[in-house]
Amino acid sequence: MKKIIAFSTIFLLVLSFFACNFEIPSAVEIKGNPEISLTGNFEIGKLFNDGINDRLVSALADNEFNMELVHCTATQYQTYLIYMELVDAHVEYCEDNGFEIISQGGITLPEGFDEDFFDNLIEYFQGQATYTLLKDEVLLEDTIEIPLADVGELLDGFELTDGKILLYISGKGDLLQYLAIELILNPDEAPEVKENIEGQPVDFINWNVEEGYHTYTGANAPHCEIPISLKDMPLGENLEISYKIYVPEGTTIDREDLEDDADILIEAVIWFPLNVRVPDSKLDGVTIDFSSFLNDGEEKSDSDLFGRDAPDSEFLMGEIIESLSLKIVLANSTGLFDPGTKLIVTSGEEGVNQISVADIDLGSNTINIAITKEIMDQINDPVNWPFVPDISIHFPAGTGLGVPRDFDLSISQFVFSAKISHRVEF
């Protein structure tokens, strides 16, 4: 129907032009190179950051460890700080009834917390003032699962270039001086152990009264007595950390220290800047699919880009347009991508009916995409319907992506141009 209307319009115009003393032509050929330029501010960086942040917030909300995402306001890279309060307990001793453990702050004691720990210790003394342990006595042994799989799904194949797990024990009472920490991230490696704990609490997180959330104003990772590095940790799966709070074998305990009231606060922090790289071992590199970001996080549409609802639908645009070109001007992209990083645009299934539209190095702030006549012929072929572009960025092995805290990468201008040629026979 569209084709008939177009032909009819052209036919009437030609008739009116040649109505007087002119011979009516047998055909009309239309040629040209129209161009459209659109300026604006399409915020790619914000879409990317929001996509990761939304996934992380959603994952933490369903977690059993009371995790909170803290905003980092002074870091070079977009940085995520996850705070957890694992134990907040008050311990009292009564000579007749033994020890009572009172959980505070609405925090439920973890399953691995041994509520008989203090009663078992006191039995060792048998009227003596001191006692030296013959084996480790464990107060708490547990595993924390950090739900990073949803975030890693967007960056699957990358690894962190920085990041830390930080565990803090603090409170009051002489009991703390006897405790030790053991942290295990990789079961195949020796655990990190810290004895003679100073009792440092998490005191670097500030409450933002105006915005209503916690912030961290440091430029680097917080200080901790026993940090574990997350450098080279692969993304794409949840992170499991096993830890143990205990009194080591060989420790001599003073009974009076044990009988004093004590407060025990155990906190954990996960710190990871979004500065990632592709491992050298990944010879094929890593590809990030940007289609979901460009659709505001929704699944990519399977509708044909040119509006065809079936393979044999009329496609007047395909008959008129010989080739297309698109120039995209980026803002704030300088130094963002390592050499060799490429923009890839395809349509269809690899090895079946895939159309390669673009394979362009991202070393410049201008991206030129040319849809040649050969590509237009492929798009017009019913076998390749529907034409649904997949937009991705490919990172070769050894390259990386450091996402700035204020990730303001955007598209400032689109310039569309076409080469058209159409002949109407009368």
C-alpha cells in the first residue's frame, strides 16, 4: 500500500509538470544524499552505572547478612563498599547461672556462633586463676556469601585489579585481647590469621543527613588489621568468604578477664573499585553486550529495526536506500578505552544468518558506521529477517576498563546520511 501511494504521488506530480507541450516521460529516477544531524546528551555512562547499581542493590536487599551499600564520594573509580554487621552481642557472667549472651541492635547471632563458648572455657579453670588452652576454642565460624553474580553477569570474564575484604572486631572488656581472626577466600591457599587484635571498629562511614544514606569519603580503601586482597578475582559469580573467631591453642587466659562483662561487635566490609581487566589467559578477550543498557535495562526487542512484520513484507526504504552511514560523536571518552577495544554491531545468529555491520576501534571520540550496499542487500534478504542489531564492545586479552566515579560518557551528536536511488517506471 505504501508503495502504491508513493508511486501515485510521483506520477501526479510528473503529469502536472509535463501537461503543457511536453512529452510525458517513460520513467523518473530519484537520486540524492540526504543527511540528518541530531544533537543531545545520551548518557551511556549513567545507564551503565545505574545498571550495575540496581542489580547490586536488588541482590543485597534479599541477603541474610544485613548488607548495606555505602556511597563512596571521593574515589577515582566507581567504587562499591558493602558493609555488614555480623555480631553485636553483650556477654554477662553470673556465678550461679553461667554466661548470658544478649544480642543487640536487632542482629540475630549467626548459626556458627557457639553460645556455649564461654561456659566451656570457664570449666577449664577448676578453681585456678589462669588456664592455658590445649586446643583452639572457636567462638564463631561461618561463611558469608556476597551476591556479586548479577553484577558479574554484566562483566563476566573480567577480573578485579583492586579490591579488599576487611573484618573488624571491637567492643569492650578484657576478653577481646585473647581473640584471633582467620579469613579464608581461597580454600587452596593458607588462611590469613591475625592475633592480638587491637579492637578497631568501623568508624569511617558517615551518615548523609540530606540524602538519607551512608557515605565513605576516603579516596582509598579503609585501614584494617587483617585485609584480604581481591586482586585478580574473576567476576561473574558470588563471592564466598569463610571466617573464624577463636582463642588460639597455647593462649593463657586470666579467669577474671573472662568473668568481666563484655561487648563484642564483629563487622565486615567488602571494597571493590570498578577497575577491571581481561586476564591474559583469555585469548579470545571479553565482550560486553550493551543492548540491555540501551533499552533501559529491559530485554532487547526482537522487532525488525525497519518495521517489517514479516520476511516478505514490502520494504520501500530498502528499495530506495543504496547505503547508509552513521556518525556518532562521543563526549568524555578520552583515555577510557585501551587500544584494540572495538565496537561491534551485528544482527542475527552467529554461523546462521549473522550480518556484520560494524567492527570499529574505539580509540577516537568519533565513530563512523557505514552500512554499504552489500550490507543493505543482506538486510533486504528475507532469510535475514528480522534485522535486530546487537551492540557490544569487545576487549582483547590484557585490556581493561576503569569506570570513573563520575562516569559521564555520552553521545553528543548523531549524524545520519544516506545514498538514495529509485526509479519509477510509467
